[in-house]
Amino acid sequence: MSGRLRSVDEFLLRLGLHLRPEWLESCAAGLPGFDGLGRAEVQARRCFEQFLFADMNTCGAGVLPEGVGNMHAVVLDGPFVLQVDEIVNISAPLRERYHEIHAGPKRCLKLSMTDGIQRIFGMEYRPIKDLEVLAPAGLKVNCCSFLIFWDNCLTFGFCALVLCISVFGFYLRQIVIRNVHIRRGLLMLVPEVIEILGGVVDDLEAARDRLVSEVNKPPRGKRKQGGLPLSSRATLAAWPGSSNVTNGGEGIPLAAAVNSSHSTGLGTV
Amino acid sequence: MHRGGGGGTIRVLNVAEKPSVAKSVSEILSRRSGGMQSRPGRSQYNRIFEFNYTIGGQACHMSVTSVTGHLMELEFEERFRRWHSCDPADLFQAPVRKFVPQDKQAIKQTLEEESRKCHWLVLWLDCDREGENIAYEVVEVCTGANRNLNIFRARFSALIDREIHEAVQHLGRPNKLFADAVDARQEIDLRIGASFTRFQTMLLKDAFVIDIAADDRNLVLSYGPCQFPTLGFIVERFWEIQAHEPEEFWTINCTHTSDEGTASFVWIRGHLFDYTSAVTTYEMCVEEPMATVQNVRNQEKLKYPPYPLSTVELQKRASRYFRMSSEHTMKVAEELYQAGFISYPRTETDSFSPNTDLHTIVREQMPHPVWGEYAQRLLNPEARLWRNPSNGGHDDKAHPPIHPTKFSAGENNWSQDHKKLYELIVRHFLACCSQPAVGAETTVEIDIAGEQFNASGRVVLALLLLTADPNEISNFIDAKQRYGFSCLHR
């Protein structure tokens, strides 16, 4: 990676985001006046804004510890910036799974997340008000941070350069204190450990819309069903032309894995 | 009441909606004046009853006959009857007319003959809009034969002495607006039904293979503005049921056993459709199985008396308790009404008018071996059981809520269904005049490893109205017992 980007990369790493060098290069090249921005954190912010709308399955370089899917009863150090590929409400049967519902005892969301290299699932262990059933597909979240991500940085950054880094470093330590529990490879999510960063991935969003409209269609007789169960029909609607309509985890192309294994919310880890 | 003609007896033609009503009305009115005679009319089923009576001091000779429902039908003019005679859309403008069909010609003849002999016409059709519409059909036929008839309307809700005498002593005039409303409804149904039936039959005739032995040319896909949407609801529901795919789900059961019994706690999440999440949560509970009581609540629960009985409520309850179809319920109710045991069973009214004599109706039920005792207690001011019925908010201004009008311990010609329905109506009436039943509900919330579970139980403190309506008891009491929680830690 070129020198100018190394400091941007380090800055983002400290915030829990690890991006592939080639993506960072092309992102910087694509932003007019990038070099003239000056400080690393300003450049990092511009790249981050682009990242929110990119697909982490292709641009993420992995930030979760290796073998995270097999960890049990440990506490993970954060922060981790992850992309939420799909959200399902596992308190509801399939036909109601994609109905919007407020956070509460009658809702339990399961999230399918990726850091670009590994897939990990999370369960809404305590109601998380900021999460919606139909939140944008490809949403970015930050695990283990409970402070506002960027605004503190900027507020202090314009005051004094030196103060910014040390103050922000101070906040980083506080962030690390609150960590996320993982049991049987499932992240137990509570409002204190997750922060919504925003963003969307257009392809995933379009596929999710196709899936939801197929699931929410009122039933119209056996002929229209074509002999397939609803979960398969929904997956086919999301990814037309995909032949991988099974319940599986690893080994299936990521795009299909997102929906085929989890459109019923029964992902195995 | 004017005297028709000069002095002397007035001849009155009375027309009821069906032969049984004609007979009941005649029996009631002729009882005091020495009975009635009957002779056949032109129609086999509609006899004519004759007797003497006095209306408002005026001596009358009464002839009572009946029709059998509608006397006339609405149809398009002849040239539009054949299917290919016009574009179905033209049927919205095509002229229509009412006429007496072949099978009602005999009744028409009877009415014409009797009208020529009479001065007054009194209409005893049922007191609803359809009845008013039939009344005008009768008026049309009768005035066709005798232009000078003085036309009156008798209005009553129950075939009992008091009401019938009241009705005939306070005759009114028929209401054209109600009749016109029914005419409008009939015309709309005819135009929409005929045009769409023709249209969709011709359109879809060759679109489906239908296994019916009938001749293809006679296959009709009929359309009715009420029936078709109803069919739509049924088909939609069928598709929903057919499309249902079972899914596995998991829940956590939690019970606590003590000397006093076992309590089952319900997981606040209900159930989860994801095995991994369910198992993970379950493991956490098993690792820390100590339950902490978060809250114990004790609440008084009241079961309020029902609103006075309307038709829809009667059908719902008969279906729920006795598995009687709505159609059968109404048939039995009609029979009870015509024999004078209950008030008119087709009503939307669910509140009693303030001057209804409720106490008398209750008193009439006191001799009953089963519920007589309850009726007595209701009337006993010291029992403090009485409560004026509440107001359901509906009043069709034609009839009171359905209530018993005559005591019966069971008639010989009653089937099981008659007995059950009569009992239902009496019990419902007694219940709606009663105080609410009182129960106590205890709810307990516990927390195990961060997961919440609830249990609740009810005990009945004051049965009261539930003794009047035993069908509702099982809805009110839970199988679970109420019990103490001193053994669990805080």
C-alpha cells in the first residue's frame, strides 16, 4: 500500500475497520482532491463515507478473530465494524417474518454479519431500539462502541490536533471496556454494544426487496406455488438464476449464502 | 278511527305474512268473542279465518288471510330476457317491472275477491323493511280490485295477546319510504346480478373444464353482489389454509412444584423459530437456574353481564355453545316466535327501552324448576343481585332485544334445539339483568438468567351471573391454581 494510505489504514484499523488495500487505493483515486485533504483522519472520513455504500463482502479484509464461529462463552475485544447483510425476526413465522415491529419482548432479531472474510451471526438478546426489521440490507454497524463514532472526533479535532488524538484515544479505551459476549458462535447483542453507522448495499437491498415482496404475497392457490415451499420461492425471487437453494453455511458463494441459508432464519453456525 | 260507510259493521280484510301468523293473530283476537271459523281460499296453503271484533268501539267483521312471503317478482321486460338479446351492459338501463308470478296467482285471486267485499285493509306483515315492501305489493293487488279500500298498518314485535290487541287498537299507516328502499335494493341486485352473470358466463364459458354432467350449453357462472364477495372471502381463506407450511419452533418450559401444586410459567418471548438462538438462551437459564421473583400482582377481575340479545349475538352463541348453524338457529327462533314464546328474533336492537317492564318478564320465569330460583333472587331486593341491563348502542326502532315473552317448562312438540334455544334466550335475559361476576387474578413475573417468565391464575369470588350462564364459566376460570411464592428468593 502506498505511504499516503498507510496512515489512513491505521486510523481506520483503530476504529475497528479493516479494508482491502486495493479497495482503499481505488477509493482514494476516485475521490477528487484526496491528496489535498491533508490530515489522515479527514481522508479516513472521506473513505469511510464511501465505504458505507460499498459491499463489505468484496472490500472487507477481516477484523474478527480467527475461528470466531466456533467460540463459546468468551468476551470479544472490540471494536468491530461489520456489515449486516440480512435481518430476520425469529419470533415470527415465515409469513410475518418481514413485518416491521417495534423492539420488545415479542421481537427477536437475528442478524447475518460479515467483516469481509468471516460470517458471523448475532441475536437481539435485549431489545435494540435503533434496529428495524426492514433496516437497509448492507447496513454497517459497530460492535463494542457506545459513544458516537465520528462526531466526537471532529468536535475535538478542530480544536487542537494533539488534543484530538489523545482525547480520542481516551475514548477508545472506554469503548474497549464494554465488550460483546459470544456463545456458540452467536453474538449476544444488547443496545450497549452495538451502534448503527448507516449505509446500504444496493444489490443486497434490491434482492431483499424481491424476497420480501415474494414472502408477503397473499396466497393464490396451488398452481401459483409451483410445488416449491415458500422459503425456496423467496430465495429464487431474491437471486434469480441461483441454483443453490439449500440450507447451508460455508462453501456456497457469499451472495447466495446470504439468503439461501438465512431466509428462514435458521442459519447454522 | 273513522267509521267507514254509514253505521253498521265494517268488513275488514287482514293480511299476514304467512299462514301461521294469520292463524295466531286470529286465535288471539277471537278468543274473547267466541272463537273463529275458517274456510279455504284459492290457494291451498292460505286459509281465511273469520270472526267478529271491535276496533276503537267500531264493530268489525274480520277476515284474516295470508301471503307466503313476496307476492311479486322484479324482472326485465320481455324483450331483454333472452341472454343474447342485448349487450349485458344495456341491462343497467333496461326497463324493469314487478309482476305476480305463476305460483302466486292463486293468492292474488284470493286477495282480489276478498278485497271487493271489504271496506278496510289491515296489513299484518312482519315489521321490517321487507315486510313493508310486501305490504305495498298487497296494497297494489287489493286496490286493483277495490279502489275505495281504507288502508292501515298493524305493528307488533311478538305474537302475544297484549301486543296483538295493542297493535289492532292503534293502527297506523304503511311507510312508503321503507318499501321504496327495498325496491331499490331489489333493482340493484337484479341489474348487477343479471348483467354480470351473463357477462362472465359468456366470457369464461370455454376457459375452464368443469366436470358436471350437465349440458355444456346450460352452464351458468352466476354472480350476486352479495354472494360473490362472500365467496371471495371463503376462497381466500381456503388458499391461506392450503398455503400454510408448518415450521419448527422452540420454547422454554418452566414449572415450579410445591406442596400446593405445580405452576407453569410462560416464556415472555413465546417461541423462537431459530434453534441456535433458542438453545443458547436455554443453556444460559440452565447454567443459572435460580429464579428471582420480580413482581406479584393481585387484581380484581370483573366479568360484565352481556348486552341484551340481538340476532347476530343469538346466532354466534347458538353456534358456539350448540354448534347450530345460523340458518337453523333462525328457523327454530322463528318457530318459537310464532308460538309466542319469544319476541321477534330478527332485530339489531341491543338495549331495552326505559319503559320496558323487565321485572314482569323475570317474574314469569319464577316457576321454572332450573332457573326459577335465580329469577326469584334477582327480584329480591335484599339479594342485591339486580342491575339494569346496559345499552349496547344499537336500536333498529322496530323491535326490542330478543327476550322470552311467555313462560314454558318445555313443550311437547319442542325438539332438543327448541329447548336449548329457549333456555339460551331466558338465561341470557336473566344474566343481562344481573350484577357482574367477580374474580381475583394473580400474576407472577420471574426472571431466570435475564429471561422473563410469567404465570397467572384466577379464582372466582362471586359467581352470580355465571350461574345464570354456565356456558361462560369455563372461559372465565383458568385451569391454573392461585398459590403463594414465599419459597422463591427475591
